[in-house]
Amino acid sequence: MHFCSKALSVFGENYAVDADFQAGIDQTWCVVTAKPIGPDEGDVGWVECSNAERACFRAY
């Protein structure tokens, strides 16, 4: 995945404890475009960037 989030930046692998992540309002952005829109013009987010059918998808 080419995305980052506030929860990942602050909490690292323990991101699930972040209140914003738990509430579903975590801020995410694409590390390729540095915007909330990916290089395929699609939205960036936990669910969206987990879609293996996207052209920009990268598995980890």
C-alpha cells in the first residue's frame, strides 16, 4: 500500500489504539501523490487502498 495515516505516523504498528482510527475518521494520504487522492484518481483510505484490483495497489 502506498498510503500513510495519522494513526500510523503517531502509533506505528499499534495504530489501532488511536481514537480517530477507532472512530473511522483517521486522516489518510497517498505517499505517491501526497494527497488524499491516489495516482489512479481514486480515494485513499484503509479500505480503498486494500483493494488488490486498483492499479496502484502494493501488497505488504
